Amino acid sequence: LAKTTQPISMDSYEGQEVNITCSHNNIATNDYITWYQQFPSQGPRFIIQGYKTKVTNEVASLFIPADRKSSTLSLPRVSLSDTAVYYCLVGDFDMDSSYKLIFGSGTRLLVRP
Amino acid sequence: NAGVTQTPKFQVLKTGQSMTLQCAQDMNHEYMSWYRQDPGMGLRLIHYSVGAGITDQGEVPNGYNVSRSTTEDFPLRLLSAAPSQTSVYFCASSYSGLAGRFGYEQYFGPGTRLTVT
């Protein structure tokens, strides 16, 4: 199965831009890369997804290089409320041909005042 | 839309007891899944369903049963609770099981915190 690798934790200060990079060497050619955010005691929440190049929405940007072996989630001007765990997800077909989304361990982002 | 709902929010069981965690969604999603999350860890897939009447095992299925008699509901049964099953359980749903392939979002419930003593 495809595997994702992210930094375990990151620290930042309010107002800074934060970039979290995820590597996914075995991603299938046609699959999307999806990022989720999880606050303590809550279920993960979708942030952004992309297939290639750059995607931007109201909360984040996602940069995907041409080889698609990594992706970078960019959070502009973070605030204290952005303190959370961020997961990068890719999918893959298991040995029984079933398709599964893979959660890695995530990156714990701490935003300080 | 209520989205994905889970009951109960908290549960304490003794070793050997059985119980059912409830999950329901009102978005007419075909794909539903159960994950467990241990402290400081990511989510691991327990079981999933690609439609009513169809279920399959995920990464950590042992000790759990599922069934899917309707599109809306996907209960998770603990057959004989063990302390190793102490965890937070999340139910999720999506338009398709190929969410990553076609870019469909997964919606998660608020979780059930289970403690087995």
C-alpha cells in the first residue's frame, strides 16, 4: 500500500505562513492528494485536495510538483485556532484489489501567540 | 443535513462485554467506514462498506463485526471487549469508495470514546 510521510510536529507563531510537506512515493497516477485537519476530540475535517500543480481555496493552498512524489500544504497567516493535527491522505489498491484511503501519523501544528 | 452522527459519545465497558456503536448519515452516501484512533496516532481502518449489503475488512478488523442493511446506517459491533480496544472510534461516509481516485470528500462523525476496563 502507498505510504505517506510527514513531520511529526511543527511550531509557528501567529501571522506566519506554515508549510507542511508530505511525501507519497507510491501514489497512483490518477489519484488525488487530500489534506484533513483534526482538532482534539473531533473527527477529521476536509481542508483541500489536488491532483497536480497548485490548488487554492479560502483556507489553504496545496502545491504538487510534477513528479507527484510529495505535496505541500500551505496555511497563510496562521492563528491560534489553526493549532491542530494535519493529515495527508492518498489512496491505493490493496492486495485484494480493494481501494483504501491511507492515513499517516499526521503533523501536529502548534501555533504560539 | 445532520451529516454523520455517532452514538454514544462515551462508553465504558468491562472486559468481555459486547456492544454496538451506532453510525448514521443523511447524505445518501454509498461508502461508509469505521476507523479507530489510539492516543497520538493516526486513524486506522477497521471495516468499510461500499453500499447496502456489502462490507469488507480494513486494516484492523479483528474483534469487530459490521453489517449494512440500509444506506443510512453502519453499526460497529464489539463482540467481546478487550482493553486493547480502548480507543476513539470514528465513522465516516463518502459519495464513493474511490474517494481518493475521484476527489470525493470524506465526512467524519464526532467520534465515540470507548474505554474497556
